[in-house]
Amino acid sequence: MRSTLELLLDLVRQTQQLARVELSLVRAEISERGGLVASSLVALAAGLVLLPVGLGLILVALGLLLVRLGVPLDLAFLILALAVIVVGLLLVRAGLRGLKPSRLVPAKSVSQISSLLGGLEP
């Protein structure tokens, strides 16, 4: 038969072990989310670079179109510029969606900790 002091010491050790495991889970989730932030920032940067390039191509195409009126090369420039702008907008949108604060919060750890705290209440 174990004494009350031994049982309390076991409880303290198990609580410490649980806290260590939960902290390691939080660290793992935060590092995982860090990768998401990096890829989202790359997509955002690429989109922000492509948008001015697309705008420049549209202006060049419109200028050549006005000068030559109807030459297929001008139309090709215009189509290329529109495609670059569409891709740029999609990349910016993907980057911004990936940077939402709700996507960066470690959901597993938060729900587990809140369920543990909810289970301890009378």
C-alpha cells in the first residue's frame, strides 16, 4: 500500500511529464506553421513582383497596338500580360490566405489543453 505522500509525488511527476509532452507538441506545431508562413510569404512576394511586370507588359502591348493597329504580335503581348496578371493575383491571394492568424494558431495543442482544463473543473 502506498502512502498519500507517494501518491501525491506520482501525481506531480505525471503532471510534469504531461506538461513536457504538451510543450513539445506546441513546439512541433509552431515549427510546422513556420513553414506555412515562409511558403505564404514567397507566394505573396512572387505575386507582388509579377503584378508590375504584367502591368508593364499591358502598357507595352497597348502602345504597340495603337501604333500598329491589329498586328498579331501586339495581341500576343496583351494575352501574355493578362496571363501574368492573373497568375500574380492568384499568388497574392494564396499568400494572403496562408497568412491568416487563424491558420497560424496551433489548434491541436489549444484544443487539448482546453479539454484538459475543462476536465479538471468540478
